[in-house]
Amino acid sequence: MKYLWIVCVGLPAVALLLGGCQRAPQVSFNEQVRPILNERCVNCHGGIRRQGELSLLFRHEALSTAESGERAIVPFEPSESELFRRIAHTDPAHRMPKDEQPLTPDEIQTLQTWIEQGANWEDHWAYVAPERPPLPDVSEPDWVREPMDHFVLAQLDQRDLVPQPEAACPVLVRRVTLDLTGLSPKPDDVEQVCTDEASYETYVDSLLDSPAYGERWAAMWLDLARYADSKGYEKDVGRTIWRYRDWVIRAFNEDMPFDQFTIEQLAGDLLPEATESQLIATAFHRNTMTNTEGGTDDEEFRTAAVIDRVNTTWEVWQGTSFACVQCHGHPYDPFVHEEYYEFFAFFNSTADRDLDSEFPTLPLFEEEMAAEGEALLQEIARLEEAMIARVRSDSLARQRRTWETTLDQPEVIGQVRLMLQNEVKRVVATLETERGDAQLWTLDYVYAGLSDDPVIVRLREERVEKERELRALNPVHTPVMQELPFQRRTHVLERGSFLLKGEVVHPDTPDVLPAMSENAPRNRLGMAEWLVSGENPLTARVTVNRFWEQLFGIGLVESLEDFGTQGLERSHPELLDYLAISFVEDHDWSVKSLLRMIVLSATYRQSSHVTDELLQKDPRNQYLARGPRFRLSAEQIRDQALQVSGLLSSKMYGPSVMPPQPEGLWRNPYDSRQWRTSEGDDRYRRAIYTYWRRTVPYPSLATFDSPSREFCVSRRIRTNTPLQALVSLNDPVFIEAAQALAERMQKAEDPVRAGYTYAMGTSPDHQSLDVLTALYTDAFTHYTEGTEDAARLVGDHESAELAALTIVANAILNLDQFLMKE
């Protein structure tokens, strides 16, 4: 043994060959240890269940003494670590995990080695700020078009895969047009781009400048904003919040930097001299549901709205399942129960209260009435201030002293404005105090003729008249955010119940993430600025991943809503960090610039053709050895059908519309509201303008996986059901689109070829043309013999040709290649 020891010290290379002193490779906590703990241990020893007073979520807890008096982990000493002793125990009565399959020998060895090496603990990658990675060396440098291609090709090299050739030009043009505008390219555009290879970049720029760009990307954002034209819950009455939808479209079209886009939606009302546009932006968080059912507790549903705002903010900007912390500590991630309500406090002092009136609202006028409306609002404000000044004036000091105020619990409660009429003797007010709980205050006033003051009477009469004139202008009242003049006191809500109030907490962010700046205000504005600060490790990553998923069908982190330890692993860690850093530093938060870089890349331009080898090695195209291919969104399927038929209206903005839908969906024994089908251009507007009622979603969109928008939805899970084919074959909108497309086809020299070209932007191949021509021949024969069938299909035309072309058009609108992005 002495000889061997000398060999180990003096000749380490020989020792390694003999296996006598080989050191184990360094164990990675995040990659090797955390997955074992999360899967096998934290269910009983995590953020919810802490059996034996042991939690393995945080290092200081894991290294502390448990209820048994033993330390679960003693760094460098596996034999002294109760965790290791228990997982390696041969007696099932003492072995952990209890009543479960034992850890495998490899898992036990991993944990033993980790403890021997000091039980190093690492933060989860998502909570560590990204750093710009160097561009990796790749096998085919000439393939690279954008720096991001280096990271994709490096992964392919590691997996012994090669990228596909560039997609055929018509396919690529259709792909990028659908991705950037949600619509199909015109045949002329396809021809122009494909005859001049250098014009692809120019064409991409034209798509980014198109008004349709904002409509396409706003549709994605409205899922996150849980935008709807109704209030939700059982009654689900209407809400006039479409101005927010229009704001989102404009923001995307104007390429508002994403950091500004964030701040205006979360705290636009708190910006200095906030504009009308910035106030409308705050409707993002007025999309929460309101319960107008009789007998409900307004405070309960006000609290529910604040909870939804917290959960939505974390899912949209932090990609974190923070909702888990509402009732208890997070079971897997390092967030504790108290931190949830510290963040809750940022939203807890807004003026909305689950009221039918939706107060506070912003009155907005039609363009031709805007000047008059603003003047009236200013005049009403002036009259109110004049009345208040009169009440406070010295000349009325004697009358004011005759008021007697009786409070059951006298204390300072904040600023209150009361306008008293002559007959008022008692006012009962429910006010929110700094304690955060509703108190009933009874105020008795012995009144001595204040309302008879001629100045007050005149001012009040003028105000009433101006308010009447204002109502005559019929302004649209958009719900917006507004901060109270005082802060509600925020409590930890035990088990998430608004009735079980625990300790008092103050606005703050979780400890696992970088702290807010000391100079930042502890309100929604400071919180919004914290989200888009350079120190926040999540916002940029989550955002670029969201846009990536829209283009490629699967995110670099597939679980868009969960970047935590239970989320799916990154497919390209370095690429994700590169895109996040580039988005902020190189593109200055410009979404258009980010998307332009991606769609110009070699990765994006690949053919979607798949080989047997690719299907076996990468069935879901996570590693990007081919171009994206997946079904279009619900909105894109509908909009595309209307577009190629020539029916789609280019009209933008304004109140939501009601295109045709099956009869009776809104029929309800205690609800008289009806779906009144729009006419003219409004019948054929883009799907983003369709009236969105949460309890009765527009059926054709819902069938193709659009959500109800009761809550934030980060990704739509694509389904494949027979109902979808029934919609695209038989839904009134698709039938009308087929009829209109047939009329376009009828005017062409080669109608069948023309119909395919209108739909796909390029001529059909011989096989497709033969199949469609045969369908036309069969249909023409049928309708020549059955003129009544033709009349039922195309109306008064009674044309066998038009009826047959309608059948062909309907088939074209149902082609796989029409419903898919290739």
C-alpha cells in the first residue's frame, strides 16, 4: 500500500491508469442533483410538506438540524448525513423515500459524490442573470446567416444532424407572411420575391411595416392580457374595453420598445403627466373578471382580481408559476408564502372594487367630439374644485363648525370627498382603511344651511348641466387603473382566503431575484421598472422565448409559463441567453428588430421536409434541423379564408363585431342579450375584432383552440379533432368564403388553377391540379343534373359551374397545406 501511495503522489498519470486514485468528476447541482431531489424528495420535504421539519428547497434549510436532531446534509461527510444514510439504507422501514421505489444506485452515487464534494448549492439557471455567450465553432460556417445560427448548428453538430436546405421560395414567402402578418401572400408578391432573391429582406421589411403586423401580434398578446368584451363569472355581462385592444395593435405597429410597453401597461397612470394612451394601456389589468351577481362580497372578488393581477404579471413577464405561492410556499421553487403577498401589495391600493360601474373609467370620445368632450371634462373638474374651495372658505367656517361627526372607531382614515344635498342628514360610507379591511362608518351631520349658499347652488346647477351635455356625447368608458390616495394595509392571506388575515407585509420582490433599486418607488411603477431592469434575469428570456415559440411552434423552453425547476429543460441554453441579451442590448427592446433577425436567419429559412432519420432523432423539431411546420392559429385560419376569397375587410380598430355564428348560443332564460350579426364590412373583419364573451366563446375560434380568456394563457396547446374539419367545411363564414372564392375563380381563364393560386400564392403541382379538376368535373355533373341543389348552394345564380367551383373552393380552403404553415 505504501508503494501504491507513492505512485499516486508521484505518478498521478500511472495512478489514473490503475484506477487507484481517480477523482470523481465535479457533480453539477442543477443538472444532476436538483432533478433527483425534485422528483424523489421535495414532495415530502419541500415548500408545502416539510415532514420532520426538513425542507430541501434552500441550502440553509437542508443543512440545518431536522426534527429528529440529525442534520440531513453534512458537507464533505456522507456518512454523517442523514439524507445519505436513509437513501442508502437496506431496511425498507428506514429507507427513504418511504413507501416508494428506492433510488437507483446511480442516483445514490450522485448524491454521495455531491456531498463528498461539499454539497455545493446552485441557484436555478433562470434566477441567474444571462451573460452573452461566445459564438461556438461550427462545421459549416458558410451556412450561417445570423449570429444565432451558430448556436443552432453547434447543437446539430453535437447530435450528428445536418440542417435542411433552404425552403422553396414560394413556401418561404408564405411562411414569413403568415408569421409576420397572419395573412397569406398575394400571388404577385410571391412572384416578385421569387424572381429577385435579394428582395427577400425588402419584403420582410414591408411586412413589418404593414398594419396587419400589429393585428397578428396583438392576437398573441391578448391571450396573455386575458382580454375579453365581457366581465366573466356567471352573468358575464358586457364590458367596453376594446380601446385597450386597439392600443395593443398600435403599440406593435409603432414598435413601442418592450420595456416601455411593459411599464405603460402595468403603471401608465403613475407616469408623470400620464397621457390618455398611457391610461388606456393600464386596462391590461382591468381585464380581470368582475362578479356582478347579486349577493356577492365585493371585497372577496376585489381580492380575487388582485390575485389574478399578481399571477398574470408573473406568468407574462417572469414565466413563473407564482400562483402556487398564493396558499403556501412554492413546492419546488424558492418562493415563500409571505413573498407572494409582498408582491400582492403592489396592486392592493388601486381604486377598483369589483363594482358594476367598473369605476374608475376613462371617458373617451369619437374623434369629431373629442375636443368638446375634453373641454366639458375640464369644466366639470373646475366646478368641483370651486365647490370644494367654497366649502373650505373662511366665510363658511361658522357653518362648518356646526357639523358633528360621529365615528364608532375614530382615527385618521384618509381623504374623503362628500357632496351633500339639502335633504342629507346621515351618510353611511364603507371605506378602505390602511388596515386593508372594510369598516362601516356612520357620519351624523347637523346641517346649518350649507346647501342654500347661493354660490354652491349655482356651481352645482352648472355642474349638473355640464354632466348632461357630457352624457349626450355618449363617451366610451374604458376601465383603467388608478391609485388610491392612501395605501391599503396588506396582510398575508392564510391559505389564500381573504377572510384569514395574517401578518402585515409591505411591497417587495422575492429574495431569490435581484432587489429593487433603493431609489425606486414602492408602487406599481417601481415594480414595472424592476421587471425590465438589466438585473432581472427572467423578463428578456421569457419574452424572446415567447416570440420564438410563435415562429417555430415550440419554445427554446417549451413550458412558456414555467421557467422554474419543474419547467421543461432548455433545448438551446446558450441561444436563449444570446437572444435575451441581444434583445435588450443590440435591439434596444425592439420586437420588430428581434423578429427581423430571426426570420432572416438560416435556421428559419430551412425546408420543413422531414426524413425518417430526423423523425427518429428529433420528432418534434426541438433541435431545429428543419423548418417549422404546424397548423395555423384559430384567427389565422379564419382570416386567411376570408382574405383569399376577397371578403376580408381591411377596416381597423373600433368596437368589437359579431360575425355569423350558429343560432341560439346566447339563448338564456334570464338573459335577454342577443348576438346581433354584423353587416357590411363588419361581417368580414379580422378575427381579433370579434366580440369575445368568456362564457360563450366564438365557436369556430374555440374549436381551433382559442381560450376563453378567463385567465392568462401563455400558449395554446394545439389539438386535432373531427370538429375542426366540420367547422372549416360547414361553418357559415367558411361557406361564404368558399362562395366568394368561387366567384373569383369563375372570372379566370383556368378557374381551378386560379383558385389554388389565390389560396397558396403559387400554382398547383400536377397531382394537386388533377385531383381538384376531377372534383370539379364530378361536382359539375351533379349540379347540372340537380339544379335545385345548385340553387341551394349558390342562391339565385342557379349555375352548375358556380356551384361546382364552390365545392372546389371549399376543398381548397380545407387542404392540409392551406391550414398548415410549412
